[in-house]
Amino acid sequence: MIADKKADLAGPGIGNYADLEKTLPSDYESLLSPRDTQRAIYAVKGYIEQNLCKELHLMMVQVPLIVGAESGVNDMLDRDGSRTPIQFHISNDRNVHPVDAQIVQAATKWKRLALKEFDLRPGEGIITDMRAVRKDYFLDHDHSAYVDQWDWEQAIRETDRNLDYLKSTVRKIWKVITGAERAAQQLFPQLKDPRYPNLPEEIRFLHAEEILEMYPDLPRKQRETELVQKYPAVFIIGIGWPLKDGYPHEMRAADYDDWATETHSDSGAPMHGLNGDILVWNPVTRRRHELMSGGIRVDPTSLRTQLGMSGQLDFLRFPYHQAILNGTIPLSIGGGIGQSRTQMLLLRKAHLGEVSVTVWPEILKEISAKKHIHVLE
């Protein structure tokens, strides 16, 4: 069981194609044609972008695809160093003024710097149409090397660094997602299918520490699977903090989300973390389905604590980390909402490849074809 728990920290992918073939539904037929799927994608995209801007006081901004390797801005995703960005050398003028660059894995850190660049005040923020490459994922029905997200960030005050502000923000995002589901069904009534119940109007909040108490003998993925069948929409708080079994709910980078600050459950029990994930039950794939990761970002205290716990205090040399320590960039809350993940869920699709174009191994394309899944190429 301990070995299973340790292996479970790397991420929610299935891990091999024999298991994936068993997992994908055998009775699947898309409710939308390929042409209507494209129309629906952009209808959902427009609704979510417009209403996130309205609910969270955000403005759309440009976002980088590549960043300097020495900037410290790239997202390392997991603090164990298992997921590294694609790096390349730009020789420029015959290597006289070269640049070493990386393709972003997420815009998490860049967004916080951008709040200062655009002179945004507490309560104001930005949202981006972010594209990234994550080469170290196992490619399955809901993980691809190509990542598209609504990466958003909002400046906050010191007094906003609490669970109430976090929960209020998540509820606003949830309102937008459920609204997008209804809007898509108005445009394409066939999406309202009794086999696939709509998302609940309310999202439930639970700490990772509480979930371990509920399912003490299960690895994380199985805990989540049991949980979202009981509560179809959940925000799990405190992802990254080591739990009583010695493992975090999932590995989380040490230098963006705050998973170490002491908090309390609704009952008053001591807990940790000001971050988390939105998870739902996907009635098409009959699996747990992650929509968003994010939370209140580190301040100088939690940054030092988390880097120390992760053995990464040397990161403090980077300009981004220095900006946090010196208070030259705003305190913030932010997250990444998976675009294809959300569209896959709301449009009742069984595979990310039905709503985004990327590369897939031949074996996955063959499995998908046998399951009547139309993967875009």
C-alpha cells in the first residue's frame, strides 16, 4: 500500500494502455458532430472568458509561450523535479548574444509579475489564453503534451490571504462553469442527456487532511474517485502539505501556491494550505476529472517554508523569488482552468483529442477508434 501511495503522487494519469483500453467507455457515441463540436468549443470559450472577467474583475492579456531559462519564471509543476520544461538554445547573432529559452509548462509565476506590469490593484486581475507543452505526462484520454488553460491571477490584500477569500473566489469560478454548461445546452439541446447529469449548483470544500481521514487506506486517486462519486463537485484544500500518512495528497511546486500556511476546517480542526483543485465526477468517462488547480500564492514566509521543506532554497536567487521576498510584486490568488478539460466535460466527450489538436501515440489512436472516439489530427 505504501508503494502504491508513493507512486500515486506523480499525477492522475492511468499509466499504461492496457488499463486505458479497459477504462474508456465501450458504449460511447459523441452527442455532437465534428462540425458542431467546433462551434460548441468556441461558444463555451467565449462564455467562460467573458464571465470570468466579469466575476473576478479580470482583463484579457497576452501571455508568453517561451521564457528565459534563468528567469525562474517557468512552472516546475512538481517539486521533485520529475517534470522538466523543454529547453533550447537561440544562437541569435552567431552566439554573440545568445538566449537560452524554455517552453512554458504553465504561466503561474509569470502572471504574478504581470500584475505589477499592468499596475493592477487589489481585486483586479488578468486572464490569459495560455498554451504550454508538458512533455513528461503519460498521454491518455485526459492528459496531453499540449496544454491549454485559462490562466488567471488577481491581486489581493494581506487581509485576503484566508480560506474565506479562497472559497468565495472558487464559488465565483464554479458559477461561471455551471453557467457555461447551461449555455452550451441552450445552443445544442442534444447535450442535455439523461445519462449525463448536469453539474451541481454548489461545490463542496474539503481539506486533503479530512479526505485522508475519510479514506485512510486508499491511495490518492482512489480517495478522489470515491469522494467525487459521493460529492460530484469538490474543491480539495491544502494540496502539497505532507499528511499524516507521510505523503502529500499530491506533489505541488513549492514556489507558487501556498500549501503550508496553517488554517482550520469548518469544525475548527487544525489544517494547512490556501490552495487546491476543483474535481468533478465525469459521467461520460465514469472517472474523476480535474478542472482547475490554484489558490492563494506564497508570501515571503510561506515561500521560505515551502522551499526549505522541498530542499530548494537555492531558488531564492531567481528574480521571481527575490521579487516575492522584497514585496515588489503583488500578493495574489490565481489558477489554471483547463480549457480542453472543461470543454471535454461540458460537451460530453470521452477524450481530450475530440476538442484539441495535438500528438498522440498510434496505440492510443487505435484504441480510440475502436471506442468510436473521433480524435482530431
